[in-house]
Amino acid sequence: MQKLMLLAITATVLLTSCETKKDPFLVSNGAIGLLSKSNKVSQLDSIFALDSVVFTKADVQNFISGGKIEVFDSAGNLLLILDPKTLQDKTSEIAYIQVMDNRFSTNKGLSVNSTYKTIKDNYIVSTIESTLSSVIVSLEGSDIYVIIDKKELPENLRYTQNKIETTQIPDEAVFKYFMIGWDSEVEKEEEENISEEK
């Protein structure tokens, strides 16, 4: 009887621990892997305990956005580039994330290496903003937005800042940047800065 009770308790513990284990590469609303919207910069070392967290110095180019924090896996691959809301403040939350590694994916298969077809087939586009060199595609009800180089668009749309419709972006268009924005004001500044970089 005691063996049966012990077996039942062990099974319950195992099932509970399996259910609470987070996917370290799942991108969902308000979270990416083990990192959530409410986490502070001071928690990054414990969240990414198996990875390397590198704090880069803020310079003139990165001053407004608060400098960069790069996360590398144990093999040296760049996973994420994080931008805190407040410069050099360990209690600050993260404002935006640039996803660098293709292993990070939504439950609908959207990742760095996806094409616009993945968005078209699985998401509703809330806005498309046109800049000089890129289009910024935001997804309805999501923290995710992607930046697509205008080189991916038909030639007649590459040199205009006129409104671009979802149907005008080719299915095979690849992403220049796959972003997650958790702070609207900083996100807007970053979108504009990133879009004009190249």
C-alpha cells in the first residue's frame, strides 16, 4: 500500500513539473521563452543562467534606446538583443527585443526565417507603416512586429512612402528584423531608427 501511495505521489510530482516547464523558445504575447514582459534587467542573469548575457555600453547611437543587452547561447550564437526602457537601470523592464535565432517561434510557426506568407496565413495585420527603405508590419493583438526591406516589394513600391496594403507584399518576402515591442514609445523610436539604418 505504501509503495502504491509513493508511486502515485511521484507520478503527480512528475506530471506537475512537466506541465509547468516553459518552452525556452516559444514566443507568446508578453513572453519570449523564459523572459516575460514584467521581468527586470537585474533578473536576466538568472533567466538566462545557461547562456551569456552581455551588457553593451550606451553610445550616441544607442543612448535614447538605453543601450543593448545581447544574449548568447553556450555555443556562442546570438539569441536576442534586448533594449531596456531606462538607461543603465537594473530595475528597468525590457522595452523591445530583436529576435536573432530561428529557434524562437510562435505556436503558429512565425520565426526569424519565416516569410510574409506565414503572417498572411495565420495572423491579422493591424498596421503597415512605410518608411524610406522598409515597411513595418504590426500584428493585431500581438507584441510582434516585423520589418521588411522594400527590396522585397515589387519595384513600383520600393521608392514610395505611400500606404502599402497587405495584398501588395509578396508571400515570399523575408524579414529584415523580427521584433517584439513591450513599450510603445520606445518601440516607435526604435522602429524608426532601425528602419533607416540601411
